Amino acid sequence: MENVNEKIAAIQEHGYEIDFGTIFNKAIENYKKIALIAGLTFILFSIIIVALFIGVFTAFWGFSTITENMSQLEPKNFSGTTVLIYTLSISIFAGITAPFSAGILKMAYKASKNEEFSVSTAFDYYKSDFLKDLFIATTIVSIFSLGISTVLESSGIRFIGALLSYAISFFNFLTIPLIIFGKIPAFEAIKGSFTIVSKQVFVLLALLIVSAIMACLGLIGFCIGIFFTFPFMYSMYFIIYNEIIGIDEKSELEAFLE
């Protein structure tokens, strides 16, 4: 099968065509297969993260100190040093959670092949060879995205900061799929994602906006529904990647051989 880097090079030179309706319909079908298990997985992961967050901050600063100073945790109140610490901390946290996102994408992949998967599938990449690249790529993207956003917000330019942050995240949404499915290193994945997205900005942006709206439908009524609608975003990411780049089935099965 054609090398992923060769495909990206071809895309850079010739571009590519995608159909909004085809991708959307395939994402819906994929989502139906992962919604329940992925939703339960998000609930479990959220409980773990919240427990760790409370435990760490309580151990270092005490619970009363945290609650008293929550109102001050806004970029506009940060000093230069605090902005740096805040940006690095959140970015490292994003890097730590990246393998989980990769695991949800693996669920979507397995669902597309009608293969079995479970809650534990979401944590597979914490013990894989892709762990380093997932952490590096996500941390770097987060540093740029959050760093720019925080600096501009602390300067009173909140809208521009948020816009640039969303733009960086948008152009890098294929970074994780390129690492785990395309098996390319962190920096190449970041560059590749930018190249791919830049060739079909409007169609891809429309797809992600629609998928974000559908994901937010879970907030209607009982907010817990967001855990079960949010996985639609991952189905969309997977289908977009699969439609544009595709997956080397043989090497993919070998990589996940248990």
C-alpha cells in the first residue's frame, strides 16, 4: 500500500476531493456502533481525572485554598510566570490524555471492521509504542494553542485568542490519527495534518462544526447525555481520516496483534 508520507506529498501537490454527505452518513453509522461503550468509557475516564485533579490539588494547596481562589483562575489575572506555568501544566495534561483519545479512535476503527472492542480498548495506547509520539505531538500543539490564547486573553484580546486557538486545533485534528493509523512520528504528523486540512478547509470545517453541534445535543435535558453524544466527534475524525488517507489493513492488524 502507498506510504502515508507519499500520500501526504501527493495531497500537497494535487489536493483531494471529499463528499460531505458520504462522510457524514458513514460517521453516523460508525457512531451507532460505539456510542454506548464509548459513552461509558468517557464517564469512567472523567471520574478518574476529576478524582486525580482533586487529590493532587488538595495535597499541594488544600481544598479550602482551591475553592477560595477559583475566581482568580482567569488568564487576565495571571502574571507572566503564572501564564507559563498554567500553559505548560494544561499542555502536559493534554499530552497525558492523548492516548485515551487515540483509544476512542481505535474503537471507531474496530467498529468499522465489525470487530469486538470494550472499555479497555480506550486505554490500549498507554502501553503501546505510539505513547511517546502521542504525548509529544499533543503537548506541542496544546502549548501553541493554549499559549497564544492565554497570552492574548491576559492582554484583554479574548476573542482573537480563542479564534487562533480553535484554528490551531482545527488544523491539527488529524495529528493523532496520523500517528496511530499512519504510523508516522509526532512532528511529521503535525505537519501532515496541517497539509491535509489546508486542502479542504471549508468542507472539513463544516463537518466538524456539524459534529460538534450533534455532540452538544447531549447537554439537552440531563447533561450526562454529553458523554454519549461526544463520541460522535471521534467517529467523524476516524471517517475523515479513513476517507482521505485510508488504513493499511495488514499492518494495522499486525500493530494491534495481541
